[in-house]
Amino acid sequence: MTTTVTSHRTRPPAQPASLRARRLPWYAAPAIAVAALALSAVIVYGTDIGGPILVVVLGAILYLVGLFAAANAVEGRRSARNRTWSALIHSAFVLAVLPLVSVVWTLVSKGAERFDANFFQTSMNNIGARDANGGAYHAIVGTLEQVGIATVITVPLGVLCAIYIVEYGRGKFAFAIRFFVDVMTGIPSIVSGLFVLAFWVLVVSPWFNDGRPSFSGFAAALALSVLMLPTIVRSTEEMLRLVPAPLREGAYALGVPKWKTILRVVVPTALPGIVTGVMLAIARAAGETAPVLLVAGGGAAINTNPFENNQSSLSLFVYQQAGDASKYAPARAWTAALTLVALVLILTIAAKLLARRNRLSR
């Protein structure tokens, strides 16, 4: 007897028409932006209520409204909110970058006029109002010496103070140190200059100058140290607190003394952040004018000795040239400002590369 077996093919389950949600095309956002700017220009210039800035501001608002409406109609309300907030975040980024780009462009465009060999090889000594020459060699020397001395003084003090606060400090004494560091962070630069003027220039310097007060680059370095110290202490403290506790505990478990753990494990791990804080402090010190004017006096001649006689700096040179009546002075001021920014940038890059090379291997 033959048994007939009937095979039934299993039908696949029904598939949805589309597994993907509806999306705006890639050209939708640029098209909405162009339309928003065009409509904004028509409104602003048609009613004569503003200029290009108002066109951009009103265009940004119209763009956000149009993007939300289009995304809400095609993709749904949730995706529309996501697109709108993403556009706001991108707009905030552009607004934050625009001033920086503007400053860099202005410095490069205006500072390139005197960016020549004469500017970097000569000083303002014996340069009259009708002389187109004259440079900032004396100011560059003063900036390097003053900031260098201030860095040598401040970095060891700031790092050691931060290590004490994080690793050893307990109780009221550590709290008092943190409190005074916070207070010093908000001290105006003119106050640090007055402090060094009253203490070093008027009281201490006469002992080394036959009883007469004396301006010097070293006094400016002391004033800059007062400004740099709280920045270095706070940034180093925060970086040391970010070092994972298991690194310390592992070193202690191996019998490594605490001081050696700090020196060989904790500090190398936090070194990139410490270097960043130090460079921020150096950048602030290099751009200060009031302390240098009060305790170094400035000057047009080259002075390579920071412990005797007046000394200038790039920031003070910019201030003096910006207020000079000579038609050649503004070009010198812009070039000096560009030089100062380039100098800080070079130092920052070099310090970052050095810290990256010497940090603790992971």
C-alpha cells in the first residue's frame, strides 16, 4: 500500500513594506538654510531695519523653525527635536569659533606688514616718529627672560603645593591653602604689580643699588609669579585628583614608598594636564602689561640683564606703540601682538610634545 505524503511549503512571514523610517534627503538642510537666509535678507533689507548681522541672526532663527517643521512633517516629532537641538549645538560651536578665527585673521593680516628681519633684529632706541624702522628685539628678550624666570620660580612651588594638598593635606591647614589659592586666582594683575613695587622695588632693591630703588626685569618676573601660582596650583590639583586610585594602591602593594609613588606614578600620569595648566599660566603672564609697566618701567634699549635697569616686554611694547602718535606705530603694535601669540603657540606645542613623550606608558 502506497502512502502519499503531501508536503506543504512554509510560507515566509509577511514583511513590512519598508524597514526604514522616512528621512529627509541630504540636501534638505542646506536648502532650508539658503531659503532662510534669502527670506531673512528680504525681510531685513525690505523693511530697512538692520544690516548683515541681523540678516544672519534672523536667518538662523528661520532655519531652525524651518528645519523643525520639515523634520516634523517627514520624520516625526522626536526626530525633529533631535535635529533642532543638533543644529543649536552646531550653531553654538560656530559662534564660539568665529571670534577666534576673527582674531587670528586680524593678527595675521595686520601683523604681516612689519614681520621682517628689521623688526626682530633692532630695538626702538633712537627711533623717531618719522622713522619707519625700529623693532621689538628688546621686548622679545624681556618677555623671554621675565616669563622664563617666573616659570622657574612658580612651577616647582605650584606643583609641590598641589601635591601636598592632594596627597598629604588634611584638616584646617589644607583648607586654608585652598581658600587663599582661590582668593589669589581673582587678584587683578595691577594688584600683584603694586605688591612687588611696594615690597621688592621700594624696600629690597635699595639694598643692592646704593640705597636707591631700581626697576628690573626680575621684579616683573616676581609680579608675574604671583599671577601664575594660583593657576598652576589649581590645575595641577585637579589633574592629580583624576589619577585613578588603583594606580596608587598597586604601587603601595608592591612596597613602593609614597614619595616614590607620587614621583614615578602619579605625576607622570597627570603630566599632560599639568603641562596644560602651566602653559595657560605662561600665556597669561606673557600677556600682562600692568605689572611690567609698574616694576620694570619699560624702555627702548636692549637690556639682557634682568636684574638691573629698565626692561620692556612684548605686551608693554604693544601698549606703548598702540598709543604712539607715529603713523608707523600701529604696524609695529600688530606685529608685536602676532609675535606674542606665535611665541605662546610655539611654547605650547613644544611642551605638549615633551609631555606626551615622557608620560607614563599605559
